[in-house]
Amino acid sequence: MRTVLIVEDDAAMLRGLEDNFKARGYYVLTATDGRQGLEKALKERPDLILLDIMLPEINGYEVCSHVREKGLDVPIIMLTAKDQESDIVLGLNLGADDYVTKPFSIKELMARAEAFMRRRKDTEPAVYEFADCRLDIVARTLHRGGRDVPLTPGEFKMLHLFLRNAGCPLTQDEIRTAVFGYSRFISVRDIDKAVESLRNKIEPDPARPQYIHAIPNIGYRFEPPQTDADSAHS
């Protein structure tokens, strides 16, 4: 059974969300303050976290940051009454996967939750390797040439996305949604800057990228490096 943790201090909203997720077959955990929510997230390891930003004890930003610092790879949807660019971008930069602004449609929220559940069902390797790089999906770490390469949460999501879809073109909208959620504040230029930052960490020569290639008027494509066997058959 899929488990969702709902961290929300508004009793009426908490009850409504709990009822809706239970009706769809989820096992529901709840918390009414940030400290309790963090403890349950780390102990219970849910499949999804719905996280309010304005919480007693510690706020949602801190909860999200601590969850990611502990290496917990769980989708986090932030619930916010604020509709300011800085608040939304801060949550995404701390490792949140998506956000919804109150008041929100329960149907839309459930659709987003189900989309994350479908993604988690997909089988994939725990580790991706290319050239001298090694991305560990569980530990959320990147090593290059045996050395640790720090990644921001957004860079980790982007590299993970590229590796899952190696050889396939990804549109700007696909990258925006997978990396930044549904934020309308993320521009094409923001995506280009994020790609440039990632290139600086994985490319032998960022000025002449071998792995992440721009596709004019579409987006980007990740091309894994050829092995000796590949070269022999080309």
C-alpha cells in the first residue's frame, strides 16, 4: 500500500486531505507541526510528502531541507498560501518536487500525486554510470573520477532526468516540469542557466559539451559517451 505523509497545521484541511487520500487507497500519516513531520518522514519513509510551508516548531522549508540532507528520495509537494516567486523558487531549490497554491483543486493535487506514484513504480538502476561519472539515485550523490561532486537539488533532478531519458530529446517544458515543478516563474533562460551549471560539473570541456546537447527550438538531449564496443560497431 502506498503511504503519504501530510504535514499541515490547519485541522480542516488536514482532515479533508486525509479523507481524500484514504478514499483512493493510500495509507495516510499525519503531522501538525514541522518537527513531528520531520520525525515521521525519516522514520516511516513514506512514498509521498505533502508539506505545508507555514508550520509550528520548524517551517516547511526546514523540513524539506533536512529530509534531503538525510538522503531521503521521496517526492515532496509543498502546500503554500503564498503566491510569490521567491517563496516558490526557495522551496524548489531546497529539494521540493512541486507545489500547489492554496486554495487548490483537490482533483489537481490528486492528479499530481498519482503522477509521482507512477514514476516511482518505474524500475530503474540505483546507480547510473557514464565516462568517469557515477550518479547514485538512493544516496543522491555524484562522483566524478572518484571524487564527490556537490549537486544542488535542481541539478540532481536534471541529471537524473537526462540519464533516464538518454538519447531522447527533452523539451523545455518537460525539463521545467520535471526539475522545477509547474512553476510559471521559471523561464527558458533559467533552464539554460541550470543546464550550463550542470555541464560545468560533468563535461570534460563545458564549452564543447559531449553529453548534454542543445536542440534548437526544442530543448536538450543527453548523449551517453560511446564505449569501445560502440565505436567498433559504428
